Amino acid sequence: MANTRRKKMIPVLVTAGPTREKIDPVRFISNYSTGTFGYAIAREAFRRGHDVTLVSGPTHIEAPRGVRLLKIETAMEMRREVLKRAKPGTLVIMAAAVCDWAPMKMAAGKIKRKSSGLSIKLKENPDILKELGQSKKNILVGFALETENLEKNALEKLKKKHLDMVVANKLTKKSALFGSGATDVVIIDRFGRKAAYRGRTKQELAKIILDKASNFNI
């Protein structure tokens, strides 16, 4: 008789999109992330029957059907929502592009142009991925966008932040990292296993990532 036993359905927490760190009421620091990858993962996780929560920075993507969507703007807001919901045994996939720095202080009013220029003092944002990795109560998947030494830097991130798996891609002139285009990634897990995927859509990669993550246990 064929084995019809299904894999255990566990809570899945996905982060997506950029964060915005306010300079003044009309300006902010951010990045080019569109949220496409994280939304694709959340959509696929729900399709598989998981209870899915998506913590998302600002995007123009429609919320996936059936997914619990929590909209945030800053890195601190994302940290609060993620740490609150990363219960023991949750699969956490940190696909968001969280800003590493934020202005030391947000100006109360719009900053006017000055002939002498402008300097903005920055402070380091908390490392949400590292905090989660230190507790090791979750299955943890991180992402690494690199401009050089892709595998070396990705492996260093995996070890330093105690990840179960890291999805790494390299920024090049031809790569379609931001948006729905096909892209190349290298996936490395905590056992040192490595696999490269070329020219895959975010939807295809979402399936691969969830397949691999389902093999881990707390």
C-alpha cells in the first residue's frame, strides 16, 4: 500500500518587502525590495495547508488569499511583530530586506535644502535574524544578497546567525533580483549541503525552499 502520510503542518512566519526608516515626515531610507519573493513563499505555504503569517514592509502586491497579513514600515516594527509571533516550532522564513541603519533622530518637520549640504547621523537597526538564531526554537531560513564572494559570505551568515538554511543570490547587471523575473540562487543548509538553481521564477523557488525547509526539525 502506498504511503499516504502527509508532512506535519506547522505554523509558517514569512517576512517580505523593504523597511522604511524615516528621515523626516516626507523622506525615508529604504531599498529596492518589492516583496515578490516573500509573497510567493507565503502563497505557496498556504497552498500546502500551513497556517501562514506574513509580516510585510510597504509593497504594491495584493495580499495572498488565506494568509494573515501584518503591514509594518520600520525595522523596529518588523522586529516587534516577528518576535511576538515566532513561537517555538514555527518555520520562520526571513525574506524581507530590512534596512541595516536608521536615522538617529527623525526631524519633526520637512528638512529644507541647505547650501552647505546635509549630514544625517545613522544608528544600527537590530539584527532580527540573529536574535531568532540565538534562541534556536524555530526552523530558520535566511536570505543573503551579495555583490561578491557569494558562497563564502552566505556560509558565513548561515553560521554566524545559526540558520538552518540560507538562500543566496548575487547582484549583477543581468540579474532580476527585484521583481517577478527569473533569478539564480544558491541554497546552503546547516549540514553543508549546497544546491544551485539558475533561471528560476520566484514561484518555482518558493516550492524548492519549502520542500527543503520541511526536512528540518527543531
